[in-house]
Amino acid sequence: MRLTRDQVEAMSQKIIRGLIRDELITADHPEAAIDLLARVFTADLATEERLNEEVHELLKNYSEEISRGMVNYQELFRKVKSKLARDRKMVIS
């Protein structure tokens, strides 16, 4: 799922402000914590996007089988992505 910069920022604000409100964390500068969390989310999303691109490239080798209906592209994509993520010790949903 692709998120816009605004969505990432809003999600980061909601998380940090909620943690502060529930007194689970303290922050003298909550904006700095929000910015840091947004950068972490953005980096994680970029990593997953690069993984998706790699899987698309790998599956180009099976385009003939996919076009003939011998292989379901979405299922194969999910399986290849999961395998690569496991091999790289990545956690994806």
C-alpha cells in the first residue's frame, strides 16, 4: 500500500501524540519524535517498494506462463515476495 507524505506524517503524529497522551512516553520536543517516526516509516516503505520492484523483475521471466494462465501472477508475486523477505529477514504484511 502506498502512502502519501501527508498520510505518513498524520500517522506519525497520531502515534506519538497518543503515546504521550497515554503517558507511555515523554517528549520535550514531540515534533522531533514525529519527524523521526515519519522517516522510519518512509524508509521502511521505500525498502518494501524496492522489494516489489525486484519481484516484478524476477517474474518477467515467467511472463509467457502467466499470459497463458499457467501461473497466477498475484499468487506467484506474493510467494516470491514472502520468500525474498524471509531470506533478508524482513517483516512484511
